[in-house]
Amino acid sequence: MSQKITFYPLGNAETVLLELSNGKKMLMDYAAMRTDEAGDKRYDITTALKKHKSFDVVMFSHAHDDHVKGAKDFFEFDHADKYKGDGRVQIKELWVSSAFVLDSNVCEDARVIRQEARHRLKNGYGIKVFAEPDKLDQWLEDNGLSTDDSENSIIHAGTLLKNADHSLGDELEVFVHAPFSEDSDEVEDRNDPSIVLQLRLANFLRTTTIFITGDIPHEILDKIVERSENGGNENYLYWDIYDIPHHCSHTGLADERGDKITETSDNIKRLLSDYSQQSAVMVASCRAFSDVGKDDTQPPHFQARDAYIEYSGGKEFFATMEYPNERNPQPLVYEIDFHGITRKVIAVSPIITSPAPRAG
């Protein structure tokens, strides 16, 4: 039994693919950022992912363009005929936050996803919605739907999704850290209600854990650590792979970027140090640091990168647009088995598998 997780080099955008040994596939975000302009090094995920006729789960962490771009032209959506057929890729189950369902002012790709989520909710199939603010209950009532969680597949923070709770099989458990319902009612920043998960992959006696963070800000991460520790859910904070939030922006650590390093809270320091496994790695879906100008305020921020490395005790760090090099970035792939995680190293050609690192 083994699994594979792939992080794609898309600039400051994110798409992550988890492939299980049972053939099931979970896609987390979709952002087709590559253009036809000369010199665009971002990966062509439209072509790469087109070989998959369907995904068992497609999760959109939140409604920003850099996590949904191109979705309306790539996926098949049931709510309108113009989004059907023509080689589109099917979504067996759609995962979105309640904030996504309720958002009334989104980009066109997010609008199509939102309409599909609403369609599936109304028709009772193929949907999971994360968090239950009062506004969602009101929306359900306004559309003649029950507010019973089990009837609408509403998932609360602190829930462990096992085999019976999802369609991905018994080698995967999913612990839902966020969004919290209280952060999903009056949303000022779409990053706040990002879906945050710990993926737990089983291989015989070993469990490998992956922390998926979307663009979650530090205030929510702080709350996740505090509530998990106070609620006896510390096991769900461990990670072998940490998906660094918001393209390695300082906002995943603190409000202020800092001069040399971004200072963060004790809670987040513990998340990065105490809960990282022996051979854990960190992945930032972001631009190359060499592309960041002196007065550039957009991520990635080298102060945040240095903070992640320091607070984690020197864990290995990858920026997707720098792997294996900045001239020709390629997908960053980890194979997961009873030994832990193994990074597939791109030499020149072909792709070969490295003997290390391993998760402890």
C-alpha cells in the first residue's frame, strides 16, 4: 500500500493532488495559471490533469482566484448544460466552505463553483460543506432544506472523517481543523474561512500526516492549536508534510513581516516544532524568492521562509517554483508508504526516486 501527493509549480497559486493506492484521487484547489506568454515557467496543470476523467473529491479551500482559476472551463458542473460534456473532468464529491456557498461577490470561476455547490445541496448529493454559521442555516431554510447536519453533509471543525464518512477508502482519515462557524458568518477576508485539514494516511503500522492550510491567517492557526490542545486533539496537529499557508506570506505567522525574521505566537511555534515529525518537510506553493523585488509586498516573504525553517528546527523547505530549479520548475512529488515519505527527485531525465528523506 502506498500513496502519492503532488504539489504543482504555479507561482503564487495552489493545486495539490493526493492519489491513493485504491485508485481514489483527491484534488485540493485548481489554479490554471500558465499563459501562452514566452518565458512563463508555471506548470500546465490543465494538460497534466486532463488525463484524469474524474476525481473522487475536489476541495476548494476558499474562493480566491489563485485557488480556483480556470475551474469553470475544466470541470463538469451539473447545474447548467453549458458546463457539461466536451471532455470535462467530473467531480464525484465537491468540498467547499459555507463561506464559499454564501459568497455573493466572487470571481467568475468561483461563482460557477458556488452555483454547483448550491445545486448539489438543493438536490442532496455529492457535496460536503464545512462550518455552519447562522447565515447558512438561513440559506437552507430559505431554500426549503433541512438544517439537520446529517441531511446536508455539513462538517464542523473538530470532526474526524473516517472511511464511512467519505468516499476515499479506509487508508485515509481526515481531521477537520477549520473553518470555524464563528469565522464564517460575517467574512471580511476570504482567507479567514479557508478549509484546514490534517490528512492521515495509513500504511500498516505507520501513519503519515499532511497539514493542508489553504491561505489561513495566523489568528486562525493560533486558534486551531489552542483548541486542539485544550480539547485533547493534539494528535491531529502532527505533520510529516506542512503545506505552508498563503504562498509563504508572513500573514500565516503574524501581522508584521519583520526585518530579518517573522515573529509568531508560541502556539504556532509549537505547531512548527513540537508537532513536526523527525524527517518532516515544508512546501510553499509560491514564486521563486529571486523573483521578489526589493519593494514587492506580495509573497513569498523571505522573513517568513526563515521563520519556518528556524521555528521547525531546520526542517527541509521547498518553494514550488524553485523545484528542482528555477529555470525549469516541475511538480514536487512525495511517495508515501510504510517507510514514511520519499521525495521523487528530478535529475535531468528521467525522474528518479531518492532514498531520503523519510518521516520519523
